[in-house]
Amino acid sequence: MLGVVTGLLVALVQAPGTCPACTTTGKEVHLCTPHAEEERAVLARVAKRLGSKEASERIAGLDELALATRSHVNAPSKRVADRLAAALEDESYEVRTHAAALLGPPQNALSAMAGLLDAFHAIEGEREKIGKEVEKVRAKQIGSPQPRESQLAELKRDEEAGKRKLEVFMDWRAALLAQLARFPDDRVVDAILRAPRGLALGGNEALLQLGSRDACKGVVESFRVWEEELARGEKTEAELDKASVGMDKALNDALREALLKELKERRAEGEAHQGELIRLAGERGLGPAPEASNRPAEAWKRWLDAHLEALPEHLPGVSSPVW
């Protein structure tokens, strides 16, 4: 931990600078001989730390590596950014999140964006796998005929462990989306729009920050999907009341508990995300945004119609390594 703190303090006090002998032409970066030698030395020096079994050591190695760019921000190295991006596949979500945070200014913008996009493309399969594990445990809780108390307790523990794993993963996913929002490029918008729509998974905060027409259409679509899912759950709850006549009480109770838990989670999504989206809309001068509600889709559609012409059809794009 001391190494991490030290690295962060050094990053704060070392002011970025430019080097007249280092150059950037188009997408190509050329380092002067002293900075090229310094980069090779840093990469060699941090290799052991980056290969450490301790997450704190790997984080410290990333901090040290990231500092190498600060003396020539006019020519940010692709090699440094690529090595930072490699840590987005680390087994530790803490290390991944730290690496994502480092892939902003002054690192090579092209390599940073490419690495972050690759990471985002990869995580959807990981999210689905964890989600299916949680759902499998929930299904066992409902489907087990007269389970023993010990079985129920074990299933509860498994469900809580799966939920914690999913929460940590979603925190990492949110950090990745927040960093991608710093890159005003249609490729970022397209990648986020390929994610499932909805308030929890849609990456809507990032889309609203990016602010193109397609991005904001994606936000409105997420409201529609979330509202329909909530309405579908409420309808199922009402139908369950009618179907409960003659149903085994234990099964009915288990189904009701699972449904109410899902409805609670869905409503919590609305509470967690609507306030931030309303704030971001105002911050971008696109207010007033619709008030938070359980039926927000139509109001957000009207909001989009009112502001569509003011939104850019395309974003500027990231075309240079330099920010």
C-alpha cells in the first residue's frame, strides 16, 4: 500500500512537460534518444512489479510506468499506453480500475482508447457469466421441493457471494465507462450502444456525457426498456395473486419473494441512475430534464425531440495520440 501512495504522490507533484526533440506526426510518435532510453529503462525496471502476485505492487508498477510520459506529453508513447492497457485484463478488478484511470491525459490517446474499447468489448461475456451464476442459485432456491434449512442457508450464502462478485464487477464496468466517456469519438458511442439497453447496463451516463444524437437516443431507449421491464414485473405480481389459488403455499411464497426482490432491484436502478442523468443533462445545457418517476420514457422522448437539433450528429473523433 505504501508503494501505491508514494506513486500517486509523485504523480501529483511531477508537473507534465514537453520535449522539443520528441515529435508527433499524424498518428506516429518519435521519442528523442534520451527519452527512448529512459522508456526502455522504466519498462525493464517495472517488469518485476507488474508481474508481482500482490495487487498493490502491480498498481505501484503501473503508476511508475505512467510517469514516464509526463516529461514529453507532446509525444506520448504507444508502448507505455499499451502496457498500461494490458493491465485492463488483470485478475484483480482493483488493478483494472487503476489502469483505466491512468489511461487518460497525458497517455497516448489512440492507444488508450483502443485498449479501453477492447476491454469493454470483452467484459460483456464476463458479466453474463456472473449474472447466470446468480440466477442459477436463485432458481435452485425457488425450485427445491421442501429444502432443508441447511440447504437454504447454503443457497443464501451462494447467492450473496454471487451478488458481491457481480457488484464488484459492475463497479469496474462503471469505472471503464466513465473513462471511455472522456473520448469524444463515434466508435465509443457505437460500442456502448451495443451493450444491453436499460438503466443498470446501458452506460447511459457515459452516453449523455458524449452527447451525440445517437448517444442520447440510446439513453431514451434505455428508459423505455427499463420502464417496460418494471411494468412487466408489476403485471406478473398482480397475476401471481390470481394464480395463488390452489397453488402450493411454499412455492407461492418462494415465487413472490423472488419477484418482489427483482422489483425492488429494478426500482432501485431508477433511483440510482435517474438523478445522475438529470444532473448531466442540466450540466450540458440540455435542461430541464424530466423529473424522476417510474414511467419516465415518454417524458425523456419529448426531451430528446426538443433538443435533437442542438446535438451533434457526429463527435470530433480521436485522431491524434496527443490530447
